[in-house]
Amino acid sequence: MTDTATGPVATEIAARLTGALAPSKLEVINDSAKHRGHSGDDGSGESHFTVVIESAAFTGKSRLDRQRLVNRALGDLMIERVHAMAIRASAPGEA
């Protein structure tokens, strides 16, 4: 499993996704620097993320259902700490 989390929010995202979805691949990419001064930038340096996740939990699920699983796993982080998140979710063996 790949894990690129570095700050406390990114680390918490990785921990929650690992616990809920047992990913075979996980990248938590902090995109916040690209959004400095924009709406949603709270100054923490951890407000915008991209998550690339591969998990058997996504097998047979639609794109929307996969995003719902990720959002459910992240819970209150999506409301309190994260302004924006791009999710690229796949099942093992998908391109």
C-alpha cells in the first residue's frame, strides 16, 4: 500500500480509509498549496486533497457508491476539516 499522507489531517484521512476500506493502494495527496487564498483555504495548509484508493470494497459498486463509502469513512473530517476532495476510487484489477 502506498501512503503519501504527511500532515495531521492527511494522516487522519489515511488512517480512517485504511480502517474502513482496507485498501490495497492508497495515496492521500495534499493539493492545498494550489488553492492558497481561494475560497475554502483556512490557512492550515490542509484543506484540499486528492485521494487515490484501490479497495476490494469497491468491487461491483458504482462511482457514486464508491464516493459515498469514502465519505462515510471520513465522516466529520469532510465537514469540519476538509474543504474539497477529489476521489479516484477503483477495485483491484481495474484500469
